[in-house]
Amino acid sequence: MEMDLHIHTNRYSGCSNLPPSGLLRKAREAGLGGIVLTEHGIRWSDDNLQELVEASGVEDLLVLAGQEVACYTKRGEFQGEFLLFGYPRSLGSSRSLETILELVHGEGGVVIAAHPFKKIVSSNGGGFYGAGFRVYDYNLDGLEVVHPSYDRESIALAEEAMRKRNLAGIGCSDAHDLRSVGLCRTVFPDPITDMEGLCDAVRARRVTARSLKAV
Ligand SMILES: [Zn+2]
């Protein structure tokens, strides 16, 4: 079963052009068995998610809510962006990674580094718009090893971290528009039916990443 675990809609993510109304049908057309909505700092309520599913008319697609948060140290240093699955409330984007790990693991959820090796060009040289090598320092559950922004070096760095830290390596589109949905995806050897099962599969590292995009 293939899922896209990282999608932003324009309902809650100001940076997104992706209308939730067309999303579910597009996901089915892309051959996905499930999707997770990961707005910035906001988790879709179960009621709103249910409404979205009913209004779409799409039945055979698993639709779940996670969230993506940016983390900062107490001194305001950026620690990266992280996908949170299995946490029931919105967490915003102002907490430290240490706090996020404690909260999410305390609820039985998982914390995954979003595009840790996505490159940015800054005035002081190169860097990553993501956790970068901090993925080696924290008790994370996984990281994106496949992402549309990655070049070959980013993929190699992510795969090396996955192996050395024994992390789950997931693939996600980070879609901000309809045509990107499913571009990169996560393959689950066993069917997933709910968020608990998804978190279990990540914890057991029973996932692989797949990209439909040429690098
Ligand atoms: Zn994102």
C-alpha cells in the first residue's frame, strides 16, 4: 500500500495552492491508498476530516491527519521541520524539538524529520532547510529519504543517516499543489487502516520510500 504522508492544503497552510476539495480524487488517480494532511502547526480535527471525506465522494482512500511543525531552541535557533503522526492536538511551531519528542512519544506517536537535507543557499554559504545532521543527535523515528527537493547528494546523506541511526525512511511529496500529490510516496508492505497502524509500521521500520520524479 502506497501513501503520501506529507500534504499541505490551502485550508490551513497559507503557502499552499492545493484545494482540499480536489485532493482525494487526485490521490486516488495517482494510485495512492492513503494520504496524511500535514498542515503547518495545525492538525485537522477528526470532524472536519470526516466532512472532507464525505464531500469528496471518494470511498477507498485512507485519509488521516498529522501536522508539520518547525522547532526552535529556547535561544531561537532553528532545529528543523518535523512531521508528527499520532498526536491528537495542534502543536503550533514554536516549541523545541526536545519538547515535541516528549509530547508526541508520550501519546504513542512518531516524529519524522521533514526534508532534513533539503539544500538552501544562504549568504553565509550552504545549509539545509531541515534538521540536517541533527538527525544523528535526537531520538527520531524516521526521516524523509525521498523528497521532490532532493538532489542526489541529499538522497545519499538521508540514506546514510537512515542506515546509521536505524530510522524509518519515508518518501513524501510535500505537495502544495494538486499535480504534486503522490510524486514521492511511502510504501507499506502491510495494509494501513488507521493512524495507530501507521505509527506502528514506522516504529517497526516497515516502510520504504519511492519516487516517481527523476533526480
Ligand atoms: Zn511541508
